[in-house]
Amino acid sequence: MNKRLIVLTFCIVFVLVVAFQLKGKFNPPTEETFSKNEVRYGATGADVRELQGRLKFIGFYNGSIDGDYGYKTLTAVKRFQGEFGMKVDGIVGAKTKLKLWEATKDWKPTAPPTASEGKTEGDSENAASNQKPANMLPSNNLGLSEQDINLMANAVNGEARGEPYIGQVAVAAVILNRVKSPSFPNTVSGVIFQPGAFTAVADGQIWLTPSESTKKAVKEALGGLDPTGGCIYYFNPATATSKWIWSRPQVKNIGKHIFCK
């Protein structure tokens, strides 16, 4: 009887060991390298360096491995997600990390972490609000980087590509006015991705390729042109569903939009 019990116990232990090994094989952990945090536009740190390195390893990214989740990294992530049949939102969560890990198992880091790495997403946002980007453009007085300006062009294109040119400049001006306002985030990405702020973010139209007109409109707004006179809100009266927006002091109509303070 004791012999049968020993054999049965051995079989159970063997099955458990095999099952554990198979689980590791078919569900490789991403925690060995990536942290558990989602990686989003504007983040910095070790996760971003690994993200850039892995994307570069398989030809989706051709920028610097600098630990800064900017416009080039965002474009690469979206291309990767599209190619691998995932939701194209630029957010590197568990599914994207796992798919990227599976596609780059031979990747090895090529440079040591920088002093700014190891920050959480919250740390990254605070750092972004207190430090000027390394690639700050001299052509604007807000310390905006090239990736900020590209993101603005995407937002203006998504929100106002059907509007007259002056209306596109007006939308760009509203974004800048929000960056300057104490009532809103003080970064371009913070303003644009603030929950519920822009329809183009909610419906994905922000990721359409911006037209030359919208790019020029952003540059004009950066140069100081503000057709709204300092407005921080706008809405389309034909499609607006919020009663609150109608309570804002209306300044002027430009195209299909009403601009408010």
C-alpha cells in the first residue's frame, strides 16, 4: 500500500512540474524586462528604451534609443500594432508587450540605462512638465519640441481639416491657450490627451496624416496668430451634446465652430 502511495505521489509531482514548465513556455512573462506599467506617449525611462530597442530590432523604429516616448516612437508603436492585428492606439499594454517580446526574443540591450530611467509613468509626466525637451525648437517661445508640434498638427487635422484655414489656425491657438492656462495641463500632449477634451482623440482621427494646411496653421499659431482672441474652448453647434459648453461666454464664430472663453 505504501509503495502504491509513493508511486502516486511521484506521478502527481511529475505532472505538476511538467504543467508548470508548459505554462512558462506558452505564456512567457513580460515582467522579466518590461515593467507592469502601461507605456504611453510622453513617458520616459527604461521601459521606453526597451520599447525603442525592440522596435528597432525588427525594423519598425529608426530613431535614437533615448528613453523618450515621442512622436517617432508613437508612430513605430502604431505601425507595429497594425501589422500584428492589435488595436492601434499607441498604448503599450500587456498584449503589445507580449507580442513585441515574442517578435524580438533575440534582442539584447546595447546601452546602459541613463540616470533618468526607472521612473514611473507619473514621474515621467512630472518631469515632462518641469523640464524642457532636448530637441526644443528655437522658433517658438513655449519650449515646444518637434514632436509637440507634430502632435498639434495631427490634432488640428483631426478636429478641423474641413474648416477654412483661419479655422484651423484657431483650433491650434486654442491648444496653445490651454497649455498656457492654469486650468489645463501645461504640456501639449497633456492638453490633447486630457480625457474628453477632443473628439479626434476619442474617434481616432487624430492619427490621420496631417495636411500641409494644418501643419502651416500650427506654425502660424506658434508665431502668435490667434483668431480666437484667447479662447480656450470651441464646439460645433450642429453636433454638440453638452449643455455645459453652451454656457461658456461665446466670442466668435469661425467656420462651423463657436469659440468660447
